[in-house]
Amino acid sequence: MKHKDVIIIGGGPAGITFGNLFKKLRPEANVAMFRPENHSMVYCVIPYAIEGLFDPSRTFKSDKLVTDAGIELLRSYVTEVDFKSKEVIDSTGDRYSYHKLFIATGASPVRLPLPGIDAPNVFTVKTEDDMSGIITRIKNGARRAVVIGAGAIGIEQAQAYSARGIETWLIDIAPYILPNMLDKEMVTPLNEALEQKGIHCLMERRVEGLEKTLSNISAVHLSDGYKIELDPEIDFVCFSVGMKPDIDIFVKAGIEANGDGIVVDSKMKTNIPDVYAAGDCCTFISAIDGKPVSGKLATNAVPMAKVAARVAAGKDDEYEGFCNGAATCAGNWRVGSTGFTATFAEKRGIKTVSGYGETTTIFPMMPGSEMLKVKIVAEEKELKVIGGQVISKLSTTDKIDIITLSIQQHMTVKELSKLSYSAQPWQSFMPARNAIVETCEYIMNLPIRTYTKK
């Protein structure tokens, strides 16, 4: 039996963040991390490696991120956990005891329950094997690809394939792309950008079946009768329809969980004493309405892991919930969103009012000036900001982060409209206007009957 003060299961963003911070707070602690994969990866850049913008090896994180912090990196996987005796058993049969356990096993892409889903030319996108398998298909002359799922991962994959000269179809049951990020009226220029790239966007369709020839998929059948034929020797299919938490061994051992992940409190504690969890393997609440919501983003995993590390080290901290700020690209458009869309808020029973603001990315007379459009969603009664969407030809993340902060601080649109901003010809619109402020003022200046609850 080997003893560790702290055992970390999982070597992704949450595991690395937890380990590094815990060792800073408790440098004397004996900490070990189980990570069976060859590398921890920067998942967000996988589509750009597939596109050929850089060598795929640059998606790999250095093991020094773990070992330089004084954490022992164990290249095996945990097969069994005994919470009562505080022990884990790994794939080599070795047994380890622990004082505290941190679970950061993440989530794996969902595969639809369709015959043929396990064919060699059907991929998901998460691992080194996924990336290398798709790149191999492309190098071997793939001419057609079908992407199922038009969220951020799906549209980034579709664009990567299209950039490599592959005729690409993008399929989703939703009525428009990026349904979890944007409301319908914000999507039009993005659809046009994808179509200009030659991507066939087929919305409000579902995959009815995968036709198999020998061992590979040779056609994809859609709900409207449309059939996409593939060369089974070189073409391929990619699913990006959601994520499933990797938690089976912990559920078997008695940890509380649901379909979205391990249940944790605001201190990242589970129902098991001295066991913490964070990241994609967890379920948690929205920072907006306090109800459960999915939040499988690295930008959630990192702050969750920091809270867990501080609490496990003896400090006090809490995580307030997901805002789910996220960004992607569609053609030359940069896309960002945070909080609830108006559509999602309605599903949660929240009545909303929305405002819009539009400027240019830089002073309009400057070369390269492009459109910048902002939408802010506020709840109807008090006009608190609960969501925001930005599309632009330049980065959207700085503006999305401002809106996210306003959500975290429970600001009203009136309060956000007081934003003190800067201006410079190459970096913003002119001093007279700011798109976020303008969007808030749009809502403030609506007729009272539009937003007052009767």
C-alpha cells in the first residue's frame, strides 16, 4: 500500500489547476496525479491542428506543468475506489491510500445509439487518437465529411475539413447553428459565412441511420429522406452532439451524481467526506437562477478547481455558478456569448427583454473597419442582465467578459450602461458611442409597456 496526502484523478485543466494551486498552498503535501493518456491536451485548438495551421504535437501540454509543481505523475488509470477505506486501485493492481481525493475525470463525447456508430470512419473529437484518426483520413484523400452537431465544436470541425478541400455537411436537429450560444436573429451572417466556405448546413434534420459497406460507413441517412453518400475507404463522419461525464467507477462506489455529473456544493465538496470534484465530470448550478445547468467548459473547470484546491488546503472559498461565457468562429466572424439566450431563458420560465447595439470594430473611417453587433438579454421585471451575445470581425471575448462580470455582479442594464470605456481609432468605435452601453440604453429607452410586468 502506497500513501498519498492527496490523489488527483484526471490530468486535464481541472486536475492540473487543482494540483498546482494546492501545492502552492501546501508545499509539504505528497500529491499524486493519475493520468493514463499520453498527453494532456489543449482541446480548443484540435480543429486548427486538423486544419493544418500547426503541427498536431503543439496541442500537447508538457508534463512539466505537473511534475515541476512537485506532483507525482502516475501513467495508469484508476479502476476502483473505496471511499470508506480511502483507497484507490489502479490498472497495474497497485493500491493507494489517500487523505483527500480530487476527481477531475472530465467527460467524453456522446455517440448516438445507431447501428454502425463504432465503424472506423466514425469519429468524435476529444482525444489524441481522435485527432490523429481524422488527420490520417484527410491525408489519405478524404473528399467528403459529415459533421453531426452544429454547436461550437461541430462548426469548428466543419470549417477545418472545408479548409482542407473536403466537401462538408453540417447537420443538426436544431433550427439554426450555435443554438446554445445565440438567438436566431444573430445567426444570419454566420450561416452566410459557412455557406461561402462551401459547407452544406442542413438544420432541423436528424440522423436516421448510418449505412455500412463492409466495415465502414458509406452513407448517412437523414430524417427528411436526404442521403449523403460517402466513399467508405476515405471519407468520414464526425459526431459532436454533447458530452457524457466519465464517472462510472465513482457512482458505483456511492458518490451522488446525475446524468450531467457528480453533484458538488459551492465548495466543490461531494457527498463523500474529503472527496472533491470539479470540471466536466460535475453538475452544478447557473449563476443566474440557481438551478442546475450544464457547464462543460475549460473556463468553468479552472475556477472550480481553484475553489476546490483552496478549500482542500484549509482556506475558505465558494463557486457561485456557471455563466458559461464561450466563443467560437464562423468564417471571418468572431462569436461570443454568455449567460442565457432569450430562448433558453423562456424555457427556464424567465420573461425577458432584449436590446441591440451596433457600431464598427474601430473608427469607421479607419482602414479595415467592420461591423460589431451586441445583444443583451435582461429579465423583464428588474432589468437585470442575464445574457449577452456578440458578433464581430475582431475578438469578442473582451466584450463578453464585461457582460459576464455584469451578470456575476447582478447588475441592471442601467448600471451596465454607466460603463466607463476607452476609445482609440485603431481599437474601438469613436468616443460618442460604445456598443455595450448602446445596447443597455436600447432597453432603457423602450416604451414602459414593453418590459413592465403587468
